Amino acid sequence: MHRIYLHPLPVRIWHWINAATCVLLMLSGVQLRYVGMIDVVSFRTAVTVHNFLGFLLIANFFLWLGYYLSSPRIRTYHAETNPTKYFHDALDQTLYYSYGIFRRAKAPFQPSVYNKFNALQAMTYQVLMLLILPAQAITGLLLWNLSGFSKTVNFLGGVRVIDTVHVLIFIFFVFYIPAHFYLGTLGRRPVTHFKEMYTGYEEEEDGEDGAAK
């Protein structure tokens, strides 16, 4: 058995805060959207909780960004610089997830300290963390203070456009989070990858073929 330290403490703290905050934001957002139909808490309480969680998510994002910008581990997001190889790696990983994994084939990617994401993960997380999450945070801030940001809101097309983008990204997360959870169960055992996000270490048997990534 050997261990690889894949997830440093700041990343693990960010991950679990981010996961809990996203789920609670979705739940409180549903309460706000369907007030009168779903009344688990009062509208005022839902607004207060949603706003607090939104700012917590933004602060947590900067924890993640600051850590990676100041750490050599940022290479995990762009470990492969050859576009052709990146395309082939992504194709191999897609075939593995859609076919090979069900035939117990060997995983095409094995993680290392500075290369812990396969091609699909690296692409997905870059889009998620540098585009989708910031867009959700920005639209949330604009909706939080429409009068204060009225010029920006009008420049971007008005409240309806901002609100639509915010809701569409919410719908994306409704599908993303279960998919992320499912992929997290594809280790040597269903709890393997979840355990890694608590301990920071990935454990592998010497000479094993590799778990799903």
C-alpha cells in the first residue's frame, strides 16, 4: 500500500465548505423562488440565509483562488499543454467512463501530486471554477442590491436577464451535484474518494490497476 498526498488541507476545507454552501444555497433558493408553495422557513429568513451563504461562497472561492495562485499545485489544472495529447486523453477518459469502467478495464489516468485531474476533470473544473461559479456569484450580487447596481444591471440587459442566468446556473448545479457525487463513488470502494477528501491521501495497493478517476 502506498499513499499520495493529493488534497492539501486548504483544498479540503474549501471543498467541504463549498459543497455544503452550494446545497444550502439551492435549498434556500427554491424557498425564495416558490414562496407560498414551499414554506419551510419564512421568506425573510430564507432571504437572510441565502444572502449569508452567497457571501460565504464568494469568500470561499477566494480562499481556493488564493491558494492555487500561490502554490505550484496550480499545475494540476493545466498539467497537459499539448492540445493533441489533451484531446486524446479526454477521448480515452470518455470511453473509459462510458464503457471501460463497466468491464473493469484499467483506468487510463493515474494521479500524481501535481497532476491529480484527468483530462475531463481538468477541463470541467476550469470551466466550473473560472466561468460558471463566478457568473453565479456576480448575478447573485446584482440581484442582492438591484438599486446599487442598477447601471450594471441595465447594461447587462435588465433584471429579467440577470435572474434568468442565475436560475439557469442553478439548474446546472441541480444536475452537476448528483453527477459529481456519482463519480465520487467510482473508486476502489464507493467511499474511497470521499475518504480521500477527508484525509488528503489517495491510497493504492502496490501494483493495482488503478481506480476510476
